Amino acid sequence: MGEIKATILTARLRLRPFVEDDLDDLHRFWSDPDIGQWVGGVHERLSESVSELDGHLRHQAEHGFGVWAAEERSTGRLVGEVGLQHLDGGPDVEIGWVVARDAWGRGYATEAAGAWLEAGFSDLGLERIVAVVLPANVRSRAIATRLGMTEAGTREAYGAEHVLFEKRAGG
């Protein structure tokens, strides 16, 4: 499997590996109850966000890819996190997205995740990428569908039953 070292640019976003200085911005949206309900819980303490950021940094260092910061190119403002990671230790690689509530409805998750799918298939040589979405998360289910992912049943992940989506190389 390859690795992704360079920044990924989309029409409106710059996708880049996280740095420790991103912690305050990340904690801002990880502590938002409207986001936390869909991603395993609200980070009530900064230490929870420190642990999450450390996990992202570790995954990037170990595997050459990971969940990255999504910044608006026009402002440099961090608006979310999008990227690839091993799902529950693998072997599946999942795509995931979290967008700050004040940036919802702008198509950022679809734009960034589409760029990551392309990089996963071309740069990393993946044959299949999955997404796991809580059944009630209508917005994320719609994003997965817009990305050309298809429902492939259900899967237990992160302590809950999720709808499993998949996309295959060339598909």
C-alpha cells in the first residue's frame, strides 16, 4: 500500500495532516452535541480531544494516510476532518467525515471525501473503501450515496450497529 504525503487540494478545500496546533479547533466541533451524536459521543473534556488527535497523528505516522484537517482555502479556517483510516484495526479501510456545524450544508464533506476516495484508489492502491454510518444519520447516508457508495448490509463498529457502505476501485 502506498502513502499520501502531500496536501490534497479541492476546489474550495485544503486537506492536510493534522498538527497539534489544531487541537482547539477540533475540540470546538468534537464537543458539539449536534456532531457528537453521530460520531461516538461528545468530547466533554479537552483530554478526550487530545486522545482523539493523538490517534489521528499515530495512524498517519504508522500507515502513511489518515484522517486529515479540512480547511477552507479562502480563509484557512478549519471546517472539519475527513480521511481514511483502518476500521476497527482493519483489514477494511474506512472513509469518514466530520464537518463543523457552522459549515453544514455547503457540500464540504462530499467534496473532501470524494478527493479522498480518489486518492485511496489511485495513490494507495486500495481495491475497496467502506463507510459506516449510524442508521438514523440521514445526512451522512446521503453523502455516502452521492459519493457513489452502495449499501452493503450492516456492521458493528465503535460499539454500535452501523449501515455499511462500500465503493470498489473503478466503480
